[in-house]
Amino acid sequence: MQKIEIHSIDGAEILEQLNVHLKGKLTDQWGEHVLEFDNEFGKGIVRSITFDWGVSLVDYDVSFTQDTKIVFTIEKTNPIEFIFISEGKLNYTNNAEERPYTFERYQNIIISTKKFSKETYVFPKTAAVKVNFIYVIPGEYAKKKNNNLSYLSKTLFSEFEGKNENSPYKHYGNYNLKIADQIKQLQESHESGIVRTLSIEGQLNLIMAMQMLEHDNYEKGLTLPDSLSKEDIKKIHNLSGFIIDNISEPLSVQSLATRASMSSKKLQLGFRVLYSKSVNEYIRQLKLEISRDYIKNTDDSISEIVYKIGLKSRSYFSKIFSDHYGILPAEYRKKIKAKG
């Protein structure tokens, strides 16, 4: 495991300190700093930009060749961090808590540590990770005209005031795809000059607002229509096991939603969060994977296998199998037998 020590929350300085280890290329344009690397350490791009009122962005799109531990030790200030992972996951620890935590894809995370604390983020090897960090320095942000901080929930307001006696503060919230969509727009911005800078700043404010809204609803015990709770995620995991065990049965979206005690819309959202597929796409892929194993490991006829995975048409099965694997089922069996 490689370890990188960072001693700043200034975006440009973070990139410089990362580059001591990653040995990539640093550039800057329109106030935006960019680190690109493609070598024995991995491949990726890290971007940063700083705005007035103590707000800055550091955006990672990376894949490391080995587990990479990035350790932040900040002495001068303790920022509030708005974190959102669009792809992959991160393991997180700080020296004030013994238990490590895994930050999941699409999960809304807001944390604030004490001064002189140490935070560790572990990027798993060979995994693509896209993660967005928005740093806010409370004292600076409070100077902003019309900041309206008093409208925040009591706990988050205390963080902005620096009066939270329960620090380090953590909010490991619900899973939200609207935030993911907004961050995707931020990452795919192709403007230049002042237009790009204004666009990034506007989108950054919108992302923070969405993360604060999710936090506020979480504390009130509410779930936004486009959010999933941890309980919802557990239900989806359990449902995926049920689908495997009942792959030969008719499995409609509505019947599965009823079984999981959630709406069809939330069920579809859950499968998109966990598997990046609709319910029907997930079921179809599962049928294909199971049928491939049957063809490889049994002497069942193709017609019998079609029945076992709950399809009625052999011709349809042959078509979707060929589309997915690039070979017809019968030809695949011949190929397997020839190898044996």
C-alpha cells in the first residue's frame, strides 16, 4: 500500500503534495489546477479550484495500481467537507474514532473534524474512483452576505459557527441520484474562461444545496423521492437473492416492489444505484449468466435451460444470448465440449 501525506486543504497545494508521490503533470488555467498522471502508480486526473468565502473543490477521477492511503493532517483549520462518490467507494478513518467506515457510491456524506485531527482515505487498487470533495471554511463562509446559515438544521448550523461540542461531526446519509446527475454535469463541463469559472461556481453551490437538503430531510426522518435509505439498500440486496432463487418464475417489477414493500419507482432507483441497471435489465443479465452456467456444467438441452430460467421462447433466448456473448447457445456448448 502506498501512503501519501497531505497537510493542506488548499486545492493547488493538495495537488502539489499528491504529485510529489504520483509524479504526473501539473497545469493551471482560468484558476483551475489539474494533475494528470499515467504511470506505475496508476492513471487519473485530479482537479481543484478555489472560490471566495472559503469554498473550494477537489475532484478525483483516478485508478491506482495498488491500495493508496491519502492521509490529511490539517493544523490551521477544520473545514466542513461535502463528499460525494460518483463511482467506486472509499474506506475512511479518523484518529478520533476507532471504527473505520466505507463511503459508498451515491451516498451523501458531510463531515467536520477537530483541528490537528488526521483523516485517512483509502482508494482500493485497480478500482476506478470518482469522488467530489467540496471544502468549506466556516469562518470565511459566515462572512458572506445573505449566507442564511441560520436556516440550516441545528447540528449543521453549529458546525458553521464552530460551536459543535460533538465534533468530529459526521453525516453518513442517504443515497441520492440527483446529486450524482448534477456532479456529472460539473465533471462534463467544457466551457472556457469566465464562463467555465462561473458555471463551476454555480454548480458547486447547487450541489452543496442538494447535499444540505438531503441532510436536513435525513435529520427529520424524511426521505426525498430521489433518495434511498440504508434500509432501502438492504431490501434491494435481499431482493436480488430472491430473484436468483426464483429465476424460473415470472418476476414483474410490481410483484418485486410489493415483496420489498416499496414503490416501483423506488425499486427501479435502487437497482440503478446498486447495479446501474433497471430491474428488467438486471433480471435479463442474471438469466443469461445462469443459462451460460447450465450450458457449461450440465447436459440439459437448450430447451430445458430456457424453461429453467423462466423464458418461453427458445428463439428469443438464442437472440439475447448471442447479443450478449457474441455466440449462439448451441455453438457455445460445442465450443465447451471441444475444449473438454
